[in-house]
Amino acid sequence: MSIFSRMTDIVNSNLTALLDKAEDPKKMIRLIIQEMEDTLIEVRTSSARVIADRKTLSRKLASMQEDISSWEARAELAIEKGRDDLARAALSEKKLIEQDHAALSEELQHLDGHVQHLQEEVEQLQVKLQDAKAKQKAVNLRQTSVQSRIRVKRALHRDALDAAFEKFEHFERRVDDLEGQLEAMSLGDVQRQDLASEFETLAQNDALNAELDALKAKMSSKS
């Protein structure tokens, strides 16, 4: 779908307003530039046709001017020869050509005005096109800047996350160290408990041996 419907739409357009309302300014400015370039080609093509028509008309007017001069010379010759009838006929041909020449001259003036109008349209369109291309650069730079800021923020977020994970890993290592120390201390306790158990066992054995000896002595005395 065409963004602009007429040449006047382009000339009178507010590019900034169009871009502000666009969901995708970069795409919109690209379409606007394409539309302007297409219109510029059409206007230049029309200008080329009009200029060609003007050149053809100018050559025809020049040829007619020669014919006018020629018939006027013939009329003078007929008068010199006493042939007023031929002079009148020559002047009559000259008059017809002069009428056609006047009509074509008016048409040439119209073409001149048309060429001038097309030239003004081309100049106005070129100014708008330059403005659009300048805005395209600005939009591209702004988009590049935004993308750069997004990349920086993402990088900062990644750095923050990396720092958080590093701290978490540091705390995990601290916990592991503490748990290791606790286990090492528990191993020492087990060793001390085992040693104490052995002495306690020895004491119990001594008590049992003493009780056993006493029982044997008692039994011996009875026998």
C-alpha cells in the first residue's frame, strides 16, 4: 500500500509525525524513502516526455516560421510581376500558417509552464528525500544506540549474576570447610571415646577378675 497518494502529500508531509506514530520507525522511513524515490522517477519521466514534446514543437514552430517568410517572399515576387492574384493567394497561405503558428506558440508557452512546474516538484521532492535520508540515519543511529545500551545492561546483569554466583560458591566453600572441620573434630572425639572405652573395659575386667577370685576362694574354703 502506498504511503503517499499524490505528489502534494509528499511535499506537505510531516515525516517526524509519521515516524512518531510508527510501530517500527526504521521500516516506516525505509518505505517512505522508497515511495519518494519511485515518485521522483515518475516525475522525471514525465518531465522527460514534456521536454521532448517541447523540442518537437519548437522545431515545428521554426519550420512554420520559415514557411511564413517563404510565402511572404512569394507574395512580394507576385506583386513585382504584376500578379496580384498570386500575391493574395500567397498571403492567404501565409495567414493560415500564422494562425497555426500562434496556436502552437500558445501551446509551447503551456509546455514551458509545465516544465517549470515539474522542475519545482523535482526540487521539492529532492529536498524531502534528503530530509528523509537524514532522518533514516538518525533513526539508525538511535536504534544502534539503544541496542548498545541494551547489550551493556545485559552485560552488567550478567556480571551481577556472575558476582552473585561467585559469592554463593564462596559461601558454599566456607560451609564445606566448616563441615570438614566439624567432621575432623568428631573423628577426634571418636578416638577419645574409644580410648576411654578401653580403659573402662579394663577396669570392668579387673572388677570381674577380683569377683571371680573371691568366688573361687569362697568355694575353696567350703571344701
